[in-house]
Amino acid sequence: MRSIKTRDDSITFFNEKYQEAYHSKTVGAIEEAEIKYIKPCNLKDGMVILDFCFGLGYNSLAALMKLNQTTIIAIENDEEILKQIETIEVPKQYQEKYKIIKQVAQNKEFDHGKIKIKLILGDAKEIIKTLTQRFDVVFFDPFSPKKCPELWTEQIFKDIEKLMKPGAILTTYSCATQIRKNMEAAGLIVKDGPILGRKSPGTVAFK
Ligand SMILES: C[S@@+](CC[C@H](N)C(=O)[O-])C[C@H]1O[C@@H](n2cnc3c(N)ncnc32)[C@H](O)[C@@H]1O
């Protein structure tokens, strides 16, 4: 897997199967997690987070940088990308918390005091139908709607909406019109998310 150094010195990869990078190549990969995924969430200790498409774990990492107490349920279907996590060196300020992400990638679980993370390996479409937790925050981060349309459907958003607490927020990088229509058809209230590095915003959706 080809690695790419991004503008904040964090590493991302290029996925040959999807012909797409795991993060935008024009901004920092961890920066993208912090601005597009964390900034709109008003994260508070105790919140329960769904990390839908864990990848390199940067969205969960960015959440751990803000929280002393949380439960994260993460979903990922590719063992190869989880193996790559072992090889990644993140910028210094993230190293301590990325050790947790490395443990999660290896053991599929981390449960120390107030931080609990469970990584479920498999198809996100199927796994969300089996979850019983209720979430305050959803990081929605599949490959793009063009490359991975099966994860951006109305049905997926309906399944996720059922798992969101009233007032919960979903954050994502895409602002594609059809995606927003699918979110609205699932009952979510859709707004512009933060802009980073290009003109179009991300999307935030509320229950
Ligand atoms: C854009 S990347 C996620 C980046 C990640 N959030 C991060 O911070 O590094 C999309 C991820 O979705 C995963 N994926 C693709 N199809 C999937 C599926 N059906 N179920 C679960 N994960 C899937 C890919 O393996 C990839 O890791």
C-alpha cells in the first residue's frame, strides 16, 4: 500500500482497489479528522461515538485528544489497513493517544478506565443492523460516494438514524446532493459542515 505524507506531516495511504486515498491529499489527514469530524461535534466526556469506517483510526484519535471518558464503537472490514496502523508514525503531539489506536487495531478492543473502544471487523452495512448501543456522535467516513456507493444509501442512513440519540450529530466530509437527500429521507436534519482546503463544506446531520 502506497503511503502519502500530508500537509500536517500525518501519513495516509492510497487504496488500489478503490483507487482513492484514505484522506484528502490537499490537506492534513489528522487535520481533516479534527476539522471535518470533531470540530462540529461539541464533544463532551461520557459521549458514545460510532466510528463508521475506522481506517487508520484518525477520527477516533482526534476524539481521544479531546476526551477523558468515552465509549467508541468502530467498524472496519479490511484487516490490511489495520496492519498498516502498526507502521504509522504520527506527529509528536498525537503519539501518546495513537498508542491506544494501535492497541485497538491489534486487539480489536481497548478498555482502560474511562476509555473503552471496541473495533468490529466486518461489513458496516450488516454490522449497524446488529448494534444495540445508542450514539451521541457518528463519524461517517467511507470512501467517496462515487467509489463506494453502497455505504451512502438511504437504507444505511435509516439504520444509523435508529441508533442515534435525540439531538445526536453525524459528521462527514461529503456534501454531495444525493447523499444529503438520502440523509433527509432517513429523517435527519442536514446542514453544512466545516470547509477545509477547498470550497465545498462537509455535512453535519442531526437527529
Ligand atoms: C476513507 S477510509 C476511512 C478513513 C478513516 N476514518 C481514518 O480516519 O483513517 C474508508 C474505510 O472504509 C473501509 N470500508 C470500505 N467498505 C467497507 C465496508 N463495507 N464495511 C466496513 N468498512 C469498509 C475501508 O477499508 C477504509 O478503511
